[in-house]
Amino acid sequence: FLKKLTHPSEFTPEANYILGVSRLNLKQPEEALKVFQKILRLYPNEGQIARNADIGIAKCQFQIGQYKEAVKRFKLIVFKYPKTDKP
């Protein structure tokens, strides 16, 4: 019934991002963190999705009490995406 996706869809990065956001909204920051990290590992050049995953990582780190890491990540985001005005 369920078969493995052998050829990832063009929607896979977005689907993973939605999964990460859903986990975050369900107060599951540790699980969301894994999803956002996976997005950056597999799709580092996906533009807005990669940027949003970076932001998701910082939010997760903050929620689980990794404040120093979250601040570093937010600073990295400002450096990596200087022309973006959306938080």
C-alpha cells in the first residue's frame, strides 16, 4: 500500500517545511528541529524554503532553551540573507 518515493517530488522541500512548522505548532520543537535540519541538509539551495528552515531551527533552539545557539543562528540568518526583510 505504501511505497517508497524513489523520485522525490518538486514539492518535497515544501512538504517537509510544512511538517516542521506543524511540529513546532504542536509544541514539539525537538521533532521540528530534526525536520528543519533535514531540509537544510537535503535542500540547501532551495531559496526561501532553506531560509525559512534556518529560521525554524533558530525558533526551535530558542524554545528548547538553547538560547546561545538560537542567537548565533539568528545572526547567521541576517548574514546569509541580507536582502530579506521578512523575519
